[in-house]
Amino acid sequence: MQYRKDRYGRELSILGFGCMRFERSMGGIDLDKAQAQLMAAIDGGVNYLDTAYIYPGSESAVGEILERTGRRDEVYIASKLPHYLIKSIAGAEKLFREELRRLRTDHIDYYLMHLLTDTETWDKLCALGIREWIAQKKQSGQIGQIGFSYHGGTEKFCRLVDVYDWDFCQIQYNYLDEHSQAGRRGLQYAHSKGLPVIIMEPLRGGRLVELPPAARKLLEGERSPAQWGLRWLWDQPEVTVVLSGMHSMEMVADNLAAAKDSVPGMLTDAERAVYPKIVEAISRSMKVGCTGCGYCQPCPAGVDIPGVFQCWNAAYAEGKKRARHDYVKCVLLRPKPTGAAECIGCGKCEQHCPQSLPIRQLLGQARRDLEGVEYKILGKAVAWLHLWG
């Protein structure tokens, strides 16, 4: 495992464990599998774990696993305040105490303002007294370092970097988003201000792993598509930690192998020349830039928005026949259908989408591509079975 230093000289593993996508069973997170994967990562040198208040079951799972195994002191926990759910400092305090309870700890090492989108939002939080609250928490040791996570454009990101004496920040960044979101310019700006930068969505929610055939053909050698994506990030000295949402032992092993010898400047000119070609191939096959983050969920009408978009992208990357088959399994064979046709157009999802996608419009287009005559016939059959079964 390679390590890079934070603002105060702590060594952080270049690979962080993103705990949003723990494997789930019918009863929620599969704790035994999550524990096995997390322990394998920690044994491999990972010391940075990322979770959040709004990730269903994640904080509690992390807390229970670390307590079970007695390894809390070997790792740094990063979690996040959902400031959009609070109206007062008393509200922030209540949520923070709940996070400590879930995590079974007396402190959070790296704490973020979750989805901080602009300076106006920060100003509103300051009016509530968030600066004073943070100072008190840091002085008491309940918060180690303070940062913010961000989805949005470069200009607003750079302004947020300058409004407060942050200890670190977290951005979406990968070779598909090199010049969108905060982008390379935002990454370099934060670094120039002395901020460690944590990377989320390094593989675009799996988009850079499940590559279309034309893109996969470009990758030579023994490295996996995931390793190509991670190495592109670690090649850059401005990147501190890359979070990977590992939810299988295969993913853990693959990611650890990549992190073993990844250092800035390691890519050859020939390797760097491959990435723009991959982006071009992906762009030709991708219908929607959904990362599968799930912030649009739950939908009031029950639409599985990430599931719909995953199948829609697959229809253009792998062929419509297979994608439509998967779509039926994903959204139709359920007690209540969760497909695009269920959308009522309320727009709640668009208020929370970090990618600012026009979700309602896109769902309409996905419906036209995925819900043909066969889907409608199957839908009636499934409804009949539920009614009379």
C-alpha cells in the first residue's frame, strides 16, 4: 500500500474504502460479508473509511464491524453532516450524536459538510453558528479535521475552497469527468491551497469497469479496467485518497493490487494516450451520466431511477435485447413495478441529483427504449399473478 500525507502529516492510504455500497441481503447490509471485505482491505493497508449519515445502514455497519474486530484505532473514519436536514445548531448536534452512536466511537477523524454546493449555503450555515460549533467539536476532539464534499462546477468549487479554513475536501473526479464537476482545475486549485483532496466516484459508479466492447479492446496487458481508472488518478500528485465502493472480495483484491505500487508520474506516454480513446468509445455508447449514487432515492412513486438508467445505458453498450431482459428482472418482477412508467413527474429526484440530470425527461426517453410491447404484455401478466397468486 502506498500512502500520502494529509495537511497535518498523517499518512493516509491512497486507497480508501467507500462504505456506501456494502453488499446487501434481504435484511439490509450483509454484515458478515462486509466485515470480511473490510478486514481484507485493512489487512492490505487501507486506513481510511468513508461513510455518511444518509447511507442506509452504513454508519451502523462500520461501527459494529470495528467494535467486533477491535480495529477502530487502526483506521480513520470519515463521515458527513447532512446540513440540508437541519434548521439549527441543536439539529446538527442531534445528528452528530446519532452518528457517534451508530459508529460506536467518541470521535470522527474526518468530518464533512455533505453535498455543500455553494457559498450561499455555507453563509446560511454560518448564520446558524456552524463555525462556532465546528470549533467547539475540534477543540473537544470529537471532530479531528473538517472538510466538505462537493458536486457541481469548477467556479463554485473554487469559491467554496476560499470561504473557510478547511482541512480537506472531497470531489467527484475520474478520467470521464476530467473537465466536468470540480474537474482537474478544481483539484489543482485545492491542492495549491494546501488541501488534501479525497476522490469519490473514481470509476463513475462502475461505468469505467463495465466498459463497452470498443473501449475494452483498447486496454492491453493484465490490468483490469478498474486498475486503469485508479492508476489514472494516482498518477496525479494532487490526489490524496481515492475512495472505492468495494463490495466483493474480488474488488478488494483488485484494488489492493493497484494500490501496491501506484505513485505520481508512473504512467507512460503511451498509457496516457489511451484514456481519451476510452472516453470517446464510452461517450458513443452512453445515454445518461448516472453514477448510481442513489441520492435521487427513494422516489415517491417507487421508480428505481439508478436501475432504470443502468439498463438504459446497457441497451446502447451491450445491445437492447439483453438490456430489456435485465430491465424486466430489475423493475417488473416485483410486488410493485419500479420502471420508468411509474414516474409521476414530481421532480423531487432532480432536487437531489449531484449530476443535475433532467431525470424526468430522461426517464421518458428510457421508457420509450425499454418498455415496448413485450414489456407491457409481461406487465399485465405479472399484475394478474400478483392479483390472483
